[in-house]
Amino acid sequence: MAIIITDECINCGACEPECPNNAIYEGAVDWKASDGTALKGMVVLKSGLKIDADAPQEPVSDDVYFIVADKCTECIGFHEEPQCAAVCPVDCCVPDDNNVESEESLLIKKTFLHGE
């Protein structure tokens, strides 16, 4: 499953640089599928969203840091545990029960994002 950031987030920003997929953004900041990935041109994300990888997308949250589920691999293929959760001082990076994915699915997503 993807990780989400709860509204207990204190906006410290510790999580953002730890994400190997650039899936974490500051609240109210537009995100792009191409940020930190190999994605280019028109892409269809796991959720079914068809977008231009370089086109700015609406923020998931205006108040706190957020994770783009279509870019989150729970650090599978990079680290032993989600790095955002490991560095969060208030434990607000938690599994998203509404976005459950198998390890195999997360590895496929990693390959899709990075072309490896």
C-alpha cells in the first residue's frame, strides 16, 4: 500500500528529501509525475489517471505535506522500510488502508517510474 501523511504533520519537511520517487510534496504545491522519475510525455498512472508527465497537477493537500499515491512505492526496491516513516518525528507517515498494493505491484510501479 502507499503511505499517507496524516493531518498531525508539523510541516517539518524531513520526509521530502528521503523519498526516492519524489512522491512527497509540501502542502499547496503542484506536483508532476516527471519529478524525480523517468516519466515523459503522456502516461497512465496506476490509478488510471492519464496525464502529461510534465504538467503540474493539483496538490493533494493544501495544509500539510502529502504523498502522491501513484508515485509511492513504500521505498520497495530502494530501502528496507519507507524512509518517510523512518524520519518522521511525529509518526504521521502511515500506511494508506485505502491504497493496498502487494510487494510485486510496488516493484512494477518502481520499474514504471524509473525505467529500470
